[in-house]
Amino acid sequence: MPLWLYPLAHARSFSMAKNSQPVKMKQAWAKRGFTYTLWTDPPGQVWKDFVHEVDELVPLVEGEIELSLQSQTLRPRLGEEVCIPAGAQHTVRNIGPRTNRWYFGYQH
């Protein structure tokens, strides 16, 4: 599966949904076939060289992140969603000056 980044048109629907109750978001992700976890990182946090056996979704909710994988570096905007393909080595960095929040989910 190729790497993909949803455009901002999709991000609008995500932005509205992120303010919903966590149970509703978890249900929406489950319908798409993914788990759902909110993650918070301090400035400078780096998660380096991870590989997962299943696809992973990563949408940014607050702050700034950089994702490096498959010879690409992405800096998703708030609400944009990145799909990291199964087997792809990737690194996630908090590149901003403050704590960030992002979701991640694994395909099940």
C-alpha cells in the first residue's frame, strides 16, 4: 500500500469529529478498521525507526509533527491524516516548540 496523506477537504470532517466524545471517535475508527489512541508528546520527542505489521493512521490534532518514511518527509497540517503502510520503517518527531497531540490507530 502506498503512503497517502488526505487533503484538507477531508481534514475539515476530521476536525469536526475530533471534538466529539472519544467513544464516538473510537467507533468511527473501528468502522474504518482501525484502533484509536490519543498520544501526547513534549517538544523534541522522537519516535525513531518503528515498523508495524499492519497499516497505521496518524492525524495531527495539535502542535507540529514530522513523519519520515519511504524516502519522504511529511509535515501534516492540523487534521490531515497520514497512512503509514504495513512494513514501512518510520520516524515521528515533535518539531514544534510546545506539546503536541496526535492520534494513531492500527488496522485490525
